[in-house]
Amino acid sequence: MLEIIGVKQLYKDIQKIAKRTAKGESFLVVSRSKPIFEINPHQQPKKQRGKKRTLLEEFEELQFNSGEKDLSKKIDKIVYGV
């Protein structure tokens, strides 16, 4: 859930907010009671998290109705690394 903070509070407590954001918290920054922007934690792509992806996860990304001509080659690449 977003915590609502004002621009002045952001300016005053930027280091605290940065640390809380790094821990997973999100903020909605407002000015004169109007939303201006959100601050959200950075999300690394799955490949960079160090977790090895399973074949099932790779197959889930395939869209079998995508109209790909050589879908079997794509599957072979995932399964056999060819």
C-alpha cells in the first residue's frame, strides 16, 4: 500500500524514504493535495536475480498462438540449448 507524503516531507526525509523504499515500501508524493508522482522499489528482471529459471517458467513465456513460424525451434532452444 502506498504511503502518502508531501513534497516538503520528501525533501526533509529523503534518506529515510530512500532506505524504506529499498526495503520494499512505496510512496505517493503529493503537492497541495494533488498526486505528483510515485516512488516504488526497483525490481530487477528475473534473469538478474541469480535464480536459475526452470523449463516450465521458460515455457510459460512462450505464446503458442503468437503466430511464430518456427515455434518448435524455439522450444528446442529452451529444452536442449540448441
